[in-house]
Amino acid sequence: MSSTEINPELVAVEVKTTYLESHSQPEEGQYTFAYTITISNASDVPVQLLSRHWIITDADNAVQEVRGEGVVGEQPVIEPGGRFRYTSGTTMATPVGYMEGSYYMIALPPDSEEAAATPEFEVAITPFSLHTPNSLH
């Protein structure tokens, strides 16, 4: 494996979710959730998060798809052995749903002249639940 190739499994994604009751209006069909993501880099090269793709599905199977550059206004570089944590949020029409998606990243070469030849790679984010307290038994 060259210094600019990476096994996507070496980049781990951990998710914690919280229902934001004070930002929700259940009577209006608005349930707001925060999610805190921790991205860990177990590879031996720095990686940079370039963009994200989210699929948010509520209990009525309504789907929202979100694509964009970076996360929370950043395209963070995560050093070998390092982590990046951020919190964001979403609103759904039902008290239960889930999110899944992926990050598109690049392994940073040790020599900036090699950057043009560095391929992107995708890190899958397995589905995680969004739910209000007591909505799941």
C-alpha cells in the first residue's frame, strides 16, 4: 500500500444522538435531534474529510437526502491516531427514524506535489436511530 492509499475501515465513525425537546414541536410534526459524530483515524497517514452524504428516513418512510462539502463548515484534516468530533442536527416529521450515509475523504500524501494523484475514498456510516425518549420499547 503506497502512502496515499488507505483502507477505509481504518477510519471509524462513532455516533451519539439526543432528542432536542426544546427545539421540537410535536404538535406541528417537528422532532429535532442532535447527533455528535466522532471520526477516528487509525491509519498511518493524515486524512481529510471533503464531503458528506446523508439519507434521513422517518417512520413514514419519507426520505431527506443531504449532500455537501465538509461538515459544520469545515473540511477537517485528521492526523494518524487522531480524532475529529462535531455536533449537528436534523428535524423529522415523526418521533422515530434513522440516518445513514457516507463521508468522502482523501488520504494526504507526505509530498504536496503528489496531491493530484491522491484518490478519494468513501467511509460508510451505518444506520443509526433517531427517536424520542420512550418511543421505542
